[in-house]
Amino acid sequence: MPHSFGYRARTRHMFKRGFKEHGPIKLSTFLINYHVGDIVDIKANAAQHKGMPHKYYHGRTGIIYNVTPSAVGVIVHKVVGNRYLEKRVNLRVEHIRHSKCRQEFLDRVKKNHDAHAEAKEKGERVNLKRIPAQPRAARTVTAVSSGNVPQTMVPVPYETTI
């Protein structure tokens, strides 16, 4: 048979629904609010063919630049040759979800704010910078005093059971 170069070619596993996630799309998908500037992940939902992204954008992360009643516009950077092109893709809300890539950063901002406020009440300074993992502290390993006697290991002689 001739080779297929269709819009959804080679997407058998990419666009399939997850285990026990088949059937109609949940209404909560449509109730999520999206705003300009939100970071979203693009994950095509095979149950809705309208507004589905091209297979290249599946799994990409972008920033919303436009919001309409049933769709959003997302800016995605695509590598073309030796440069990044800013692609503007219009997708229905079934094919996107809020990205969790900034969640750790937002949690750290909140934790730092709380620590700063608490330190200000006490009148002291607190270091809010992230510190890389430091070397482990030095210690002495004693062999005999802790009942950890060294053992000599020797190979077991070869035996035949014939």
C-alpha cells in the first residue's frame, strides 16, 4: 500500500485516550477558566476532532495570548532549522490543561513570603536563597567497638553434584 502522510499519520498511540478515560468529555473540562498569560500544556483529546492540534504540538507547553468562548490561542516556540519560530495555534479547551511547570516556583514564593513575614515579626533576618546540596558531614567508622567485625570473604570451591 502507498505510504500515508495524512494530518494524523503515526498517531495511533499518541492520541489514544487513557485507561478508563474513554467516552464523552467531562463537563468540568469546559468550566476551567483560562486567562491571557497562563502557561498551558497541549494534550490532544481524541474524543473531540474540532480544534485539535497538529501532532507536532502534542505534549508541548505554551502561553495563552487569546481567549474566545470555546477556544484559546496559544504561543508555542518551534525549532525550524537553526532558529525558534513563534507559532500561534488556536485550540479548543478540550485539548489543553493548565501546566504544573510553575507550581514548585509558586510554592517556594509563598513559603518564602511566610518565612519573611515571620522573621520580620521577630526582628531577625532569614536567608531565603536556595542552597545547593552540601557535602555530608565527616564521621569516623569504627569496626570493633560497634560489633562490626571485618569479615574475610573467600570464593566457594567448585563442587559437582553428579
